[in-house]
Amino acid sequence: MVDYRKYQKYVDEELTFREKLEAVAEESAELAQAALKMIRAYGMSNNITPTNEEEAGDALIEEVWDLMSCLSIIGGLTSRIPTADSIATYEKWERWAKRLGYQEG
């Protein structure tokens, strides 16, 4: 198994905070594009694409990982990003449900 941490450390040390934020912005945009492509691949749009559902799903997952990689070297922000373990208690779920009309009781 490859120890990726040496590469992560190198990238972290070579990039300025601004450059890291630029990478986050770029990968966020690419993730958004992959999500839009997936909509088209699933036929949920009249704007067809030659990309099939599996390819679109693979591209979406790749962009998620790319964004997560960028977020992992943002420094002090990293500790505030929800992990898979904490996502179940993340307040976003409550806000989102209430925006959709959820009512207690």
C-alpha cells in the first residue's frame, strides 16, 4: 500500500493558503459539473449526453474525493469539517428537513 501522507505533506507545504482555497473552488466547480452531468446521464433533462449512468457516477465520486483531498489540507478549517462519523448529527439535516416542511411531532 502506498503511503499517500508523504505526498499530502508535500502538497500542503508547497501551496499557499490562497492556492489551497483556489483548489477547493476549482474542485467544487468540477463537482457541480459532475452532478449536472449525472442529471443528464440519468435522462432527467432534455439536454442529452453520451455519458452513461455508470460513467457519470464514477466521475461524481472522483470529484467528491478530489474535493475532500483539497479540504484535508486547509489547515484550521479541517477540524470543523464533518466526518462520516459526525455527519449523522450535523445540523444541516435539521435545517434541510425544516426547509422542506418537516414539523416536529
